[in-house]
Amino acid sequence: MSITTVGIIGAGTMGNGIAQACAVSGIRVVMVDISDAAVQKGLATVAGSLDRLIKKEKITQADKDAALARIQTSTRYEDLQAAQLVIEAATENYELKLKILQQVDGIVAPEVIIASNTSSISITKLAAATSRADRFIGMHFFNPVPMMALVEIIRGLQTSDATHEAVKQLAVALGKSPITVKNAPGFVVNRILVPMINEAFFVLAEGLATPEDIDAGMKLGCNQPIGPLALADMVGLDVCLAVMDVYLAEFGDSKYRACLLLREMVAAGRLGRKTGRGVYQY
Ligand SMILES: NC(=O)c1ccc[n+]([C@@H]2O[C@H](COP(=O)([O-])OP(=O)(O)OC[C@H]3O[C@@H](n4cnc5c(N)ncnc54)[C@H](O)[C@@H]3O)[C@@H](O)[C@H]2O)c1
């Protein structure tokens, strides 16, 4: 199946990023959110991002105009009927996603593939709630979408080979490098990344080194672009803790227990950059 129009549900951080990636690659987009204000904000973010690419001489004004002309915005799910693939990138909430997916499932044609950009909800479980479990898949983009090369493609237990192939081809058409992952909490990247951040808190709690030296060690010794503690401050310590607690609950393996220091810092409201203080002061 050739995908020429992609429907996107949610015009927030991820939704507008996915819209931009599609539009600059020549794919038409229908981007839907709950209000005009939300879709206009998403569209303005894309325009601003394209302006920065013009400044860096990566694209021309004509490229920007053509990309924006490919993005149709709407507040009606009915407008998703133009798409061969719908990517759900709405707020991370199971009940909300279930409601959206069941509504959209009843509106778009049976052959349309539906994907979710969820970071933590089971693709198998979401697929089972639709009438097209074999045409349901996870497409986990990374933030900021226009810059990040990776897309994790998550196969639910029911996902068909044809669905997997179509979505993989689309990811490549967007200039991304997809990897294929079986459905499991954290998929691949966050499954490895978040326990590593948690381990950095154990190292800090044991007083093995200062935060600065722990981060410098991982940057200089492992070529990581940012140290794990500085990264925790960026992601949000509450998000890191919530992810560890999901792993512990889902896998039932004590290797996923959150470091007590991480839990204490969250309880104290030291959530990272967003609260002005985490491991570091901002
Ligand atoms: N932010 C990240 O770094 C990141 C990375 C990978 C995956 N994700 C996942 O992507 C998804 C979106 O995250 P985000 O960071 O873009 O969130 P966000 O809060 O920036 O955007 C979510 C958007 O969904 C819209 N929305 C809410 N209910 C809706 C509905 N019923 N219909 C249509 N739109 C609706 C909101 O108005 C909002 O504009 C989540 O599932 C998240 O877990 C986020």
C-alpha cells in the first residue's frame, strides 16, 4: 500500500513534529486536535521550526511554503478519512487513547492502518480495542521529531507483516532509521535508558562521585552527548520514577526497583528543569 496522506491525532510536541517530518518529505497531512487554538499552535510550531531550517540554509522559502501547503488542520476526526495511515499522538492517557482510537476506528476505512506514538501503553492492548488489530501498530518517534533519526516500530501480538512493512517503508520515506521491536514496557530504547539513569542515582546516593563527575564520566567515557543526571533533569525526575515503577510492576523483577534518592527527590518536588531544581539547580 502506498501512503500519500497521513492523519495525525494531536498537534502537540510530537504531533506537530510528525506533521513536519511528513510534510517536508512530500506526504500530505491532516492534523487533528480538540480545538482551533491547539491546531493553530501546532501549525505555528511547524512554521517556526521550518524558519530555523531556512536560517541554517537547510531548506528554502519555497520548500517551507510547499511543506506548509501539505498540512491540513482540523478539529473533526471525519477529515482523517483522506489518510491511508492515522498516527495517534494525543496526550499519554490510556482511557483517552482508547476513546479516540475506538472513535477513529469507526470512521476510517477498514484498510487504513492505525498507529500509536504512545511511550508506555501496550500496543497489543490498544490493538485489541479496535476492529483492526492486525492493522494496528506502534510508531514511537523521538523528540524533537524533525531532528531525531530513530523510529521504534512496535509490533503488537496481532500486527500483520503487511502492516509492519507499510509502516517501515513510510519511516524510511521520512528519512528515519526504523528498528522493529516486540511489544513490551519501554520497548527497547527507554527499557535500557531509564534503568541507566536510575543506576546513576544509585551511584550518586552511594557517594561514589559528584553529579558533575558522574555526568562527565558517562560523556567522556561512553561518548554520550549528555550525562545521565543532566538527562534526568531534562526528562523530569517524576517521569523517570513513574517509568521505573511501571517496569517493576509489569516485569515483577526487583532489578527495576527505583533508587530511594530518586523517589525522595520527586517527593521533595525537585523534578528537574521544569521546577528549577533537580539534581542541578537552574
Ligand atoms: N514528548 C516526548 O518527548 C514524547 C516522545 C515520544 C512519545 N511521546 C508520546 O507522544 C504522545 C503525545 O505526547 P506529546 O509530548 O506530543 O504531548 P502534548 O501534550 O504536547 O500534546 C498532546 C496533544 O494531544 C491533544 N489531544 C488531547 N486529547 C485529544 C483528542 N481527544 N483528540 C485530539 N487531540 C487531543 C492535546 O490537545 C495536545 O495538543 C504521548 O503518547 C507521549 O507519550 C512523547
